[in-house]
Amino acid sequence: MIQIKTAHEIELMRAAGLVVAGALAAVRAEVRARVTTAELDAVAEDHIRSAGAVPSFLGYHGFTGTICASVNDEVVHGIPAAGRALAEGDNISIDCGAILSGWHGDSAITVTVGEPSASDAALIAATERSMWAGLAKAVAGGRLTDISSAVEDSITAEPHRYGIVDHYGGHGIGTEMHQDPHVLNYGRPGRGPKLVPGLALAIEPMVTVGDPSTVELEDGWTVVTEDGSRAAHFEHTVAITPEGPWVLTAEDGGVAGLAPFGITPRT
């Protein structure tokens, strides 16, 4: 079922989104060599609970972390661990969700420990650009695959031939973290459900330097690239409003990210 929210319910989702934005900012500030992913997880949980919210991921189908901490060739769903310390040059995808007043926010960033290599910097920038290209298509009157197509077009326009991870993608979000519809990061435009005000989606491209084929590790969660190449992952929760996309998990509502597309969202 696709859940359509009232304007008031979208406001409640915005409050949850800001908790997630704050948690990611707090974790990002602690990313450094020798910090463990478990320590980063504790930072996120403390921020979320201090805001009166509850971590979305903790306990979800048995997941043991507040964040997903996916390093280098790990695409998504990496489990935080006390024995996993970051090193200079590592890339880490930090995915975080929070529930406030019964409503979810979900967002992810990829950052490098220290200075990124030229290849890593390009990968991370390309992935983030593709997310914003998709978010810019979250407008009333469009179709779901307008978003998918925009993400794909952004990635395939890059000088490097990046891989777009199959199967994994974005999703509807609201009173549950994962709702219909599933949002692929590729496809032809003009297809799928109509985009209407009150629909909230999590848009999350996952991009690889090499082949996009993935495997799931024996822990039942961590998804890695089959060829060992590095991956990046970005995500924002966006609400479709009569005025245009409102990026609920961006502190500025998406102003900076959507400006290149000529869109001025709510803040």
C-alpha cells in the first residue's frame, strides 16, 4: 500500500528528518582514523534518544545497530562493530533512521577518513549528484520512474563508467521505514505510480567504481561488491508537496542541493 500523508503528517516527518540530519552531522564529526564503527553507532544513538526519538534500525528484523556502517567495498547494511576501526583513506557509508511521534526519517552519506583519493572523491561526488537529480524529479504530476531515470542519467553522464547496484534502492516511507513503492535507481521515465502531494520517498542511489554485482555476507546483512571495488551510497527522505519537493532530512530542506535544478523548496 502506498501511504499518502496529510500536510500535518508531513510536518511530523520533517521533525523526524531533522533528528536524522542532526545524528548524521554528529557522526560525521567523529569520523577519523582509529575510531570504531561501534563508537560511531553510539554517537548516533545518543543523539537520536536525546532528541526524544527512537532509532529506526536498532532491532529491525534483528539488526543490532543504530546506523548501517558500510566501509569501502561494503555497499549497504554494514553492522557496527567494536572490532572494526577505520583507517586513513577508508570510505564509510553511514545510513541512519529515526522515529519521532510515530513517523520515520531515513538518510545516508558517504565520507572519507582523511583526504580522499581522486577516484574516491569522484565516486562520492557522482553518487551524491545522482541523488539530487532524482530528488529534483519528486514533483507532483510526474511518475515514479522519472526519479529512477534521472538518477541513472546522472550516473551514466559521468566520465567514468560507474556501476548502478541492482535490486537495492529507495522506498516509500512514513509510519513504517519501508513502504511501497520500491524506487529503483535506473529505468525509463514516465512509468509507475503517479507522484502526488503527500507521498514521501527515500531516494538512495548506490554506485560502484567497478562491476555493480553484489553478494551478501554470511552475517545476513552486509552487502559487498562482488569484485571488491569501492561503493558509495547517499540517501534523503523527500516529500512531494504542491509547491515541489521538500527534502525532509536536509537541514535546509534541500535548498542547496536543488538549486542547480532551478528548484526552491520549503525550508
